[in-house]
Amino acid sequence: DVKVTQSSRYLVKRTGEKVFLECVQDMDHENMFWYRQDPGLGLRLIYFSYDVKMKEKGDIPEGYSVSREKKERFSLILESASTNQTSMYLCASSSPGGLAKNIQYFGAGTRLSVL
Amino acid sequence: AQKITQTQPGMFVQEKEAVTLDCTYDTSDPSYGLFWYKQPSSGEMIFLIYQGSYDQQNATEGRYSLNFQKARKSANLVISASQLGDSAMYFCAMREAGYGGATNKLIFGTGTLLAVQP
């Protein structure tokens, strides 16, 4: 069974704190993704990585950074958390795309509240 | 610009009936893929079904089928014989070969909340 594990289901942090969201996959996938999900907006891509130490900005990268030191692990970092970063964060992984089916597999999500 | 539109914010369906969730897309790329995901209240996104733009037949996976109308740019999800466990949020997503490329990036719609009534 494929597995994407996010380290926390719920997090509560204070404004200005540095926050780390961790994601681990056991499928040897090259691609990993971080999304943010807000009501009425669907899922929006924050950052993705297509190889170790390689990353690209998604649609809403402002206020976030990422780290991928090992193939199986992709971390999302909020350098200085703000209340508008209160949201559901979803991690996903997949094989490279192109024309193939290449499903993105998701973790269970982390609900982050910034107070 | 590429876009996915789900016009139904929420729907009710009676148990054992069929239901259609609408999805339209906009792309100028001839090569693309369409996905449907289910998100129960637990939060995890579960892959349901995939349709490639060059696939000749509509995709089916058990009780799920995808009504793919290429000329109309629609990819509606049909769930037959609804069950209480089908109550969830459903997302339509698209990958363009040009946009996503080897990185396999997806664009998601805003989702439809389905409630199955006993």
C-alpha cells in the first residue's frame, strides 16, 4: 500500500513562530508537492520538488519555503507564521508526469491554526 | 489560462440513487489528463478515477464512471448506487502535458460537497 505520512494532524502555533510541516513518502517518488486548502478555493500549490534539493514555486509561495534533503522527505517551512496562514496543508507525491496516468498520492493533511 | 470549474458547491442524493458531479475544464493543450479525488471528513484525498485526453472510452472504476465529453470540455463524475460512505467532498483536477510536464502538477477545482441521505 502506498503511504504519504504527514507528521501532525493538528498544530496550533503563535504568530511569528517558525513552523515546520513534515511529509514522508515510502513509494520512492521523484515528485513531491505541498498544497494549501481553503474553503471555496480548492487546493492551491505552494511548492513542489522534482528531485532531491530541487524545488520550484507553485501558485502561492509567498511566506513559505521548502526543504528536500532526502528523496522520501519534503518539509514545508513557515518562517514567521501569520494568522492568514491558518489553513489545511496537504502533502502529495507522484512519479514524473508527462502523458502517463501518474496519480498524486496524498497524506491525511495538517490543520494549522496560527493564533 | 488553464482552469477547472465545479459549479455545484453542494448536493444531496438519496441512498442507492445515482448522482452526477459536474466538472468543466479549459485548456488549449491537446494532451491532458483529468482526475477525480474524494476527500472524506478525515481529510485525506483519495484518488478515484482518471481520464486521458486521448482515451477513446470513458473511464470506469467500480461504481465510479467519468462522462468525458471532449468537445464540450466536460468530465463529469457519475457515482452509481450511492452509499452513505460516499458523503464527502469531491475534487476534479487536470494535468496538462505542457503546464505540468514531467513535474506532474495538477490544477484543482473548488470541489463539490456531496451528502448521501438514508
